[in-house]
Amino acid sequence: GQNIDQPTEMTATEGAIVQINCTYQTSGFNGLFWYQQHAGEAPTFLSYNVLDGLEEKGRFSSFLSRSKGYSYLLLKELQMKDSASYLCAVKDSNYQLIWGAGTKLIIKP
Amino acid sequence: DVKVTQSSRYLVKRTGEKVFLECVQDMDHENMFWYRQDPGLGLRLIYFSYDVKMKEKGDIPEGYSVSREKKERFSLILESASTNQTSMYLCASSLAGDAYEQYFGPGTRLTVT
């Protein structure tokens, strides 16, 4: 079967750095997406990785290792507005997105 | 900016009713999707469409049907609503191609009593 694993919940302090991990087992791989979803709102796109390595976009970076079936989202200089759920999704061999259940990130002052 | 709109934010229906959820996107996207989102589960794909009048089943199509008569509009139909269809329904659209992200509507929280 296809599976995406992420921690259910994480807590971090304002101004700190947090890393949210995602491991996947899918039939094929055609890219990995990270989305942010604030409570009661729609998911919004953060990043896309298809090759191994780190993609940096401001305070957010995303890393991919295809051989390990592993990705992480790194958030720096955390702000209170970063409190949200972070969703990992993998595009499989049929080019369909398989979604993780999401990681709820709680930022404390 | 891409905009995806859904007809209702909140909807309450009775068991057995026929329910229509409408989704409209304004960026000429080829692909459109319907998901449901339940606590503790990832987004689950109900149906998707790559073109007008085309539809493909997702992971959980049972109890649902869809219609795409115009490129910008994708409708989800619950033929006979049941309590286990109480959920958040999210519509999304994207350009054709592997690397393009999906843009989501605000969601419809449907309660079936």
C-alpha cells in the first residue's frame, strides 16, 4: 500500500527553528509537495521537490532524499503566524497526489 | 491570483437528500479535483477531471458523482446523503503537468443529520 508518515503534532518557540519530517512509501515517485493549512482554511502551496537536495524559499526550506523516501520542511525564525498544519504530499506513478495526515505545529511565545 | 471558489462554506442536509457542491476557478486550469478532509486522515481524492466532460474516479468515489460541463466549473453530487458523508469538502485546480501545484478553494463543511 501507499503511505505517507508525518508527526501528528510539534511544538516550537517563536524565533526558533523547527524541522518537520515526512517519510513516504509510494508506487513510484514524481515529486513531493509541502502545503500549509491554517485552521479552518484551505491548504496553500509552500514547496515542490523532485530532485534530491535542498530548496530554499525565504524562511522555509524543503529537503528531499529519494533513495531514503524522506523529506523535511525547515522553518526558520518562527513567527506566531506559522502556527498551522503542514501537509506532505507525494505524486505517485499515476501522477496522483498521496497526502499525509499533516503535522500540527504549535508556536509558543 | 488564482481564485477557486466554492458555493457554500457551511451546509446542513438531511439523510437521503441530494446535495450539490459547486466549484469555480478563474485561471483556465485544465485539472480540477474534489477531496474530503477528515480529522487524523490525509486529504482523500473523490474524483478528478482533466478536461471538460471528462472524469476519473479517485480513491473514494462511492456515493458521489461529478459533472464538468464547462472548463471553469466542477460539481460534486451526493446522490443520497448519509451521515458518514459529514466532512470538509475541498475543491482544487491546477495546470496540466507534473510540477504544478494545486490551488484550493475555501472548503465546504457539510453536516448530514
